[in-house]
Amino acid sequence: MPFLKIQTNLPLDAARARSLASRASATVAAQLGKPERYVMVSVEHNPAMQFAGSDAPLAYLELKSIGLPESITAAASRAFCELLTETAGIDPERVYIEFSNAPRQMWGWNNGTF
């Protein structure tokens, strides 16, 4: 049910993108306390991204999940920024993260909803 979308202007080869997705998946599960078997992660390269008038390395993340408490967003933001710094060298000041709490009936899976 949690979905993390990572968009960056950094070109990542297939191996680095898979590694980032794998580490991000584990981070989402740990931060939300949810089984990783439900976590989905997408890593996308968008070379046309700019932030603060610059195309220096940056990332935009969207985390959507059922029952996403506001109380964990600061810690999750820190964990995702650390992950992006370690894996891609992106400065935390060049990262935006959008957190969304999805209602159960608006999240479909396995022929139904949660």
C-alpha cells in the first residue's frame, strides 16, 4: 500500500536505479512499520528538472500510504534525505518530499480496495 515515487535529474544506470529502489523500499517499510511486501517504489529520471533556478542534482519524492501519520514525516524526511545523499550524492537542501495519506477505499489492490 505505501508507494514512493522518486524523480531526479541525475542519470542513473539500471543497476544504480535498482539499488536505490531496493534501499528505498526497505526504508519505507522501516519508517512506516509496514511489511515490505506491500511497498512499491518507482525511480524516474527527468533531465528537465530545476530547483531554485538551478539544474544541480535534485530529487522530488512522493510518499503515499494508507494511515500515514503526520508524526513520522520529519523522521521519514530525514531517512529519505540520508538515503539520497548516500546513494546519489544529492544535498538534502535539494530534495522536496510530498507526504499523502490515502483513504483505504481509494487504494485498490488485488481486485478490490484496502
